[in-house]
Amino acid sequence: MITRRKLLAGIPAAGSVLLTACKDSLPPTFGSLFDASNTLTFASHRLLLRNQPLVREFTRDKITKNFPAINETNPKSDRYQQLLAGGFSEWRLPIAGLVSKPAELSLETLRSFPSRTQVTQHNCEQGWSAIAEWTGVPLGRVLQEVGMLPQARYVVFHTVDGWWDSLDMFDALHPQTLLAYGMNGGELPVAHGAPVRLRVERQLGYKHLKYVSRIDVTDRLDDVEDGTGAVGAAYGYSWYAGI
């Protein structure tokens, strides 16, 4: 008979097994008491999702009519406004770090890669959800193009408005993780992150960065910015936001 005492006693052992299985891709906050539960969630998801299943996709008739645009909706930097006025024809996305072919990719170049369109649900940490159609290039295809090196473990994203975040390769290479440049059959609106935003469908909304301006590929996060893996840590958000 399984008693409550036996169940509770088994939790640390189960957690140890999960963490051992995921030892090569633990979150950057691993080891902190504050993030212990998040680390266990991370390890559990990695084990359960090891075959990289797709998240649910919807038909276009389920698209939310008024998809909320929150936080920054039109960056005020002079450079961004110049690029916007020019239709982003001069926009470039630098990709560097652990890659054999560092590049600065134009929007036209990104559009020339094989694209993916998916109708998915965006789940915001504030409690609301909405459905939209996203079109873009799978991040894995872009990393292949720049020759990601074998020792690479994380992809770091920086944005026009000063936000930054990162993904491990498990999520970065998921087929539904996109650098999206289209929304609901048209160009990505400025309020939703034009010209390019990140879509990482297995995590909460704050990981879906808008206005992506630079990508770095690395094997560690402790020497990136403040070492937490994301600026969101300063606002109480966990690095891993899996759902």
C-alpha cells in the first residue's frame, strides 16, 4: 500500500533520477532554492517530451479577432523608427557565437528559407490566452544555415527594446519554434514585434520575444549579462516557462 509518507519520501529520489537524466541541459538557475520546483518541472518536461511532440494546432476559424498587444508596441529608438520607415529593407539580424558562418541576415533572406505556418494558442503569464496564425522560418533551419557548432547548448536572443532571453537546444530546435515574420496571413504588425519575433510554442508568452535584433549561440549562460539566462529573472519570471 502506498502511503502519503512513502509518496513524499519518494519525491526526492524521483527528482534525482529526472535531474540525472537531464544533467546536460539543466536551467541556468539550477541549484537555487527559489527555483527548485521550476528545475523539477523542467526536468520532468524534458523526460516526458523527449520525442519532441508538436503542440496543438488549430484551424483558421479559431483565430482570435483581437489578439492583445502588450508591453512595448512601437519601440521609440531612432534606429528602429528609421528601419520601420524604410519597410525594414535595411534591417539585419546578426547571428554570432558558436557558429562556423556568422551572418547578418536580411528579412528578405529569412523569407527565402523554407517557411512554416502554424495556428497556435498563445498563453500569457497574466492569465489570458489567444489564438493566431504565425508564419516564419524554423529557428533550427537558421542555425543550420550559420553552421551551429556541436558544443553549442543555448541560443540567446536580444531585442530592440532591451529585453533578452535564451533557450536551450531542446526548445530551440523544436520544429514549431519560429522566427516569425507573418501573422494571420499578413506581415507581422509592429505592435506584435515586427519585423521578427520569436515563437516558442511550448512556453508561456513572456518567452516569445518581440523585436528580435540579435542572436548569439553559446555553450554557457553564466557569462551572459547577469548569468540568469534571461532579463525576466529580475522581474520574478523563471527562466523555464514550459506548459
